[in-house]
Amino acid sequence: MATRGRNRCATPGRRGTSWNCGSGWPGGRSSLASRDDADRSSGGDDQRLCTGGGAIGVAIGFAVASVVAHGANWPVVFDPAMAAGAVVFSGLIGVIFGYYPAKRAASLDPVAALRGD
């Protein structure tokens, strides 16, 4: 049982407590985040997800192009600069489209946002 004192987060692994101490529930910490918190943390996960997706997309695209080129007896041309540019561009997309909603959500009043006004 969690204690109601100055050490409220002392119970490791306990989920479902009403304390906002990073208990593992989605949005537990972000629902009370300030604008500075949103500025610092908004691009990290989104950027990693989009960059990883871009890298996987480049790898799958190269694999499919290699199979098609081999079947048609075409030469395989791979430009590392273009592949790196595609991965960087997808990472930038993650930063841009992750930062704006986080910035906008941080400026809202939590009660008004939950009420739907």
C-alpha cells in the first residue's frame, strides 16, 4: 500500500495509485506536464519512431528493388546519400508532427480539455 507522506512514490511497481509519480499508466506524467516539459520531451519518441520507420522502409525498398532487378537482369544502384536523406527526412517529419501537438496540448487547461470545450 502506498504511503501518504513525503515519500509517496516509495512503492516500486505499484500501478493504479492516484499519485503522479510515473506509475506506468499512459499519460500519467504527461497529463500534468508544463510547456517546458512538452518542449523537452515531445520530439524524442516521435523522432525515434519515424527514423526507425524510415530506416526499415529504406531496407525493404532496397530488398524489393534488388529482387526485381535480379529477376529482370537490371543493375542494382544504391545511393547511400539518398538513403540517408530519406531516413533524416522521416526523422524530421517525426519531430515536426510530434512537437506541434505536444506544444498545443501543453497550453490547454487539463480540466477544459477533458470536458471537451
